[in-house]
Amino acid sequence: MILTKEYLEKWIGNFKKAWMEKNLDEVANIFSKIKNYYETKDSLPVKTVDEVLNFWKEIKDQTIKALNFKINFIKNNECEIEWIFEDQSGKYEGVYKIIFDENLNCIEFRQWLAEK
């Protein structure tokens, strides 16, 4: 299957819902086929769902004020998404680069935080 805008919008919706609802089980489902997950541009990849969830546990303490996404491009099964997040600690912006496999499972996830 090829990644479409419609599929990606649905995937982003599920991603956002899991984050807003602080649902770590759904986060685990979203990243269930992950092969490489980069929390920052300089980090080494983690390769298991349990390792990914270690990063995501912090959502339990977040008071989310804003969480928005904008698709920059889709090419084959890769995409780039701009994001803006604001919670009690401040406002953050960045980019996700995501690769999906032939079954449209997220297999690579890279995050870059915008430099201030």
C-alpha cells in the first residue's frame, strides 16, 4: 500500500488522540512495528515499543495547552510533519519525519526540535 494524505491524516488523528488522552496503550499500538525511533536529532535510535514508551511516559504529567500538526509532504511511504506543542513548561515546535512500511505501519520515527 502507498501512504495517502487521507491515511496520514487519520494516523495523525490517532496519534494526537492518544497523546491528548495520555493513553500509553494506544501509543504502544501506534509504534508496535517500530524499527528505529529517534527522540532527538542527535540520539541513537531505540528499537522496541518498550523503549519508545520510556520516552512517552512523560505525557502523564503534561497539562497540554496546544497540540497541532501540519503535513509538509508525502513521498512514497515517507512524510514530514510540522508540530507545535505547548504545556505548562513552555511552547515547542519541530518536525517529524516518519517512514511507513508496505502495510502502513510506522517503522521509523524521527523528531527534530526547532532551534530557538
